[in-house]
Amino acid sequence: MPLSIRFAVLQRDDHKCVSCGQSPPQVTLEVDHKKPFSKGGSNDMNNLQTLCFHCNRGKGARSL
């Protein structure tokens, strides 16, 4: 996905994990697909969320 979309998602989510609420420097943040890209999810802002590394790995390829 374009870097501009990633940055917009991080800004929208206030640079915090939407699952646990942590933010840098305590955690590394990632932009995640709510409906996995591998299962037909899009790069639309409504399908993207900010998760920390640990919450994203716990989610895997499951939809939220």
C-alpha cells in the first residue's frame, strides 16, 4: 500500500495501537488490514487500522 495511506492511517489512529492502546517507543506500530488482503480485503482506509507488532501477530490472517 502507498506510504501516504500508511501515514494517514497512523495519523487517524493517533499513532496508537487500536487494540491495546500502546504507542512508540514502547511498541512498533504496523498498519493492518481488518479484512485480510489475502481474503479479498482492500487498501481502503475503512479496512485499515493501526496495530502494534504483538497485537498484529496475535491476529494473524483473521478478520476483525
